[in-house]
Amino acid sequence: MHKNPKLAASRYLVLLVHLGFILTGIVTTLLGPLLPTLATQWSLKDARSGDFFLAQFLGSLICVIICGRLLRVRGFRFCFTASFALMAIGLACLGRGSWIAGLVSVFVYGCGQGFSIGATNLWVGESNPSRRASALSLVNFSWTIGALVSPSLVALGDKTHRIRLVVFALSLVAGLLTLAFSVSNFETARMPEKDELKFDPVLKISKMFANQTAIVFGLVFFLYVGTENSVSGWVATYARRIQVSQDDVWALMPSFFWAALLAGRLLVPLILRRLHDLKLLRASLAVAVVGCVLLLYAAKLQVVAAACVLCGAGFAGVFPIAMSYLSAHCGTENRELAGVVLACGGLGGGVLPWLIGIVSSSFGSLRAGLLIPLLGTIFLILISLIPSSALNARFGGAKLRTEPLRK
């Protein structure tokens, strides 16, 4: 019995994308558990530590913006290859030299992260037009596996005093993925016409602000990515200050967040078969609000862990549902608009954690800074509470349903 070579190639590409997104999850969330070590190395205050988040997600912002254009001009293979090459370079240089060099390293691997997030979500969304939410939930499940592993890797490196070795090993993995993607069979983009070679990002952004739907999408992604990164990025530092005496346990606090997010994303495709996506979105965000409030009142690591679980479970369905709407709205003809919207997520992922550092230094309390993700989640609930008829009209109504409803 002969195997279908096209089917085998398709499965290989799917496997490669999922493996790449696992590493992307590790790299995206590495800074949170690593931040106390970097702050100690360079004697940084919270405001200065927050600059690392800004550097990482500014890099992500820039590359997600141009990712849609590069996909059209050079294709998916180029974007995937560039993403992991940048991650390899940034990780290899992290922790060497001054804190300015550290900022540059984080910026570089943030650029790679941006290419990977944009290319992966767009490729999966376009490859699965009849089941976008489920497919996107599964690939983001892979991302969450990486996010879950990341704190454990940092804790292991901290315990064995081999943090740099762990980071360098991740750089080698990124290098191997660079080679794998460079010889893959992803689509080759057609050569653009001369008039298509003109790329004006300001024009694209202005078109976005002229499109009310795109503004809503941009705000949702800005708030969601910002609140998610605020909780996961600062919770290790927060836990370390609550109970300093427990060796390395503080570094594992983000794992509770990512474990809950992982379990939630496994369940999202199943729940969507029974529950309308907007109802699931609202219920999930309500759970996240409870988690954010509990985090603010936490005085023990057990309470911090419980708060992380609630936040992770609450955020699990937000990105896949929002991304399914975005993919359906933009389609294959408007990848650049999708790139700009995703870039808003990258901007939020840098700005909100950075603001936490500023607020923490200003008030002398990280607890005060953690009000920011609570407020961000509340705003997301308010957006989701727009009357259903208005949302259906704005997002295309039943045409954007990604899973059949079963009575």
C-alpha cells in the first residue's frame, strides 16, 4: 500500500509548525521566570526590569506588522526560517555584556517571536477554513506546552547554576529549526507586481483606523496579550517577594498559569461544539477576573498558584476565538491588515508589563502594578458585552461560526 506523498508532506509541515510553536512558547515566556536573575545580575529596579518586556514586544510588534507583507512577497518558508534564525541569535547573546546588550538580545529574539506568531497563526487559519477555532486552539496548545516548560527550565538552570547553558541550548534548538524550515515545502510566494512592491506601513495602519472592525480587533488583541504577559511575566518576581525562603519554588509559579491555559485550550474545541463562542468568551474572562483579584490579595505561594490557575483557565479560549474571527474577516487577501492587528497584541504585550514596572517603582509595591491586568481583563469583558446583534453585524454573523452548534 503506497502512501500519499502530498499527505505525508502535509503532516510533516503540520508537525514542524507545532514543534516550532513549542519553542516559540518557551522563548515568548522565558523572560518572566528569568527576570529576577537578570535583575540581580545588573542590579535593576522594577522600572528598568520592565524595559526588557518593552524590548521583546517592540521587536515582536515590528515583525508582526511586516510579516503579512513578507508572506505575500516571500511566502511562509522565508518567514518561518527568519523567525528561528533571529531567535537563535538573540538567545545565544542573552546575558552577555551590559544590560544594554541584554536589551538588544531580547529585542532580536522578540523579532523572531513576532515572525513566528504571525506566520503560524495565519498559516493554520488559512489551512483550516472550516474549523479555524479548533485548529488555532490546537496549535496554541503547542505554544502553551512551551510556555509550561519554560519556568521549569529556568528553575533547573537556577538550581544547578547553569542558566546560561540552558539558554544556549535553546539557541541550538532554534538553529536546528532554522535549518528544518529552510528546506521545507511551504508555499513559495508569487513575485509581486511593481505596484505591489510599494509598502507603506503608515497607510496600512491608517486603513486599520478607518475600519471600525479592525479597531475592535486591535483593542482586543492589545488588551489580551498585554494582560496575559503581565500576569505570566511578573508573577515569578511577585512570588519571590512573598516567600523568599522557599528555594526556586517562586520560579515555578508561571507553570501553574500555563498548565491551566494548556488544559483550557485542550477543552476549548470540545466546548465550542456545545456553547456559542461569545458565551464561552464572557464566562472565561469572568474566571480570569476572579484570578486577578485573588492574585492581588495573595499572601502565600499557595494562593498565588491558585490565582495563576484561575487566570490561565480564564484566558485559555480568548486568543483562539479572537484569532478565528480575525482570520475569517481578513482571509488570504488581507494578510497585511491581520499582521497590523496582531502587532497590536505585540504592542500590548510590551506596554502593559512595562507599565507594571513603572507603577511598581512609583508606588513602591508590585501589588499596585498588578492592578493593570485586572483592569485590562475588565475592559475585555466590557467589549464582549456589546449586544450580540451588533457583534454579529460587525464580525459577519453566522458566516464566522467556526464550529457547529448542537442543541
